[in-house]
Amino acid sequence: MKQRFRGSCWTALTDVGGERLRVAWTSAGVAFVDDAAPSTKRMMEKRMKLRLVDRPLPAAIHKALVKARKRPGGDDVPIDLSWARDFERDVLLAARTIPWGQTRPYSWLAREAR
């Protein structure tokens, strides 16, 4: 069954480790992080199929992103994938299990996601 997010989703620009990012989050956690290109917000809205509302980034999310940049692979940031289709969510969750600095072939990712 396809899950759909039916609440508010906010977005903000922030700098983390010298890199400008656009972050989208909900009351449940971070939903999307990408670069801060001019088209990123529109791309996020299209992919997540919801409207993003500009809002100041909560300090706790910024702090967690800074910490994640220093220690990649941590699970300190709550993640909200309620916007994703079931298979897409399963692929993203499987990708999170790959140890930092390692790679896996697409076939492994697809197998783990099913």
C-alpha cells in the first residue's frame, strides 16, 4: 500500500561544513536534504508530492546535520520517509545500512529492498 504524507513539511537553507544545503523536514524528522541549487526546492516538492513551506531551520536539526557531517553514518537524525513510495522507502532504508565509505552494486540494493 502506498503511503502518503498528509501533514506540514517545511524547508530552509543552511550551511554545513562550508556547503550550502536545502533541508526539508516534518514533525517526525528530516525528509530530504540536497544542495541549495535554485531548482532544488521545486524538485523536492515534485519528488515528495507536497508543498514545502519556508521556515527557519530548528537548531536541533542543524546541530544534528553538523554532527552527521563530522561522523557520517550516524543515526542521530530522525528520518521521515512517509512521503516515499513503499519500494523507494525500502531502497533508501537499505542504502542507510551500507557502512560509510563502502559501496554496493544496484543488484544488492534491489535485493535488500525487497
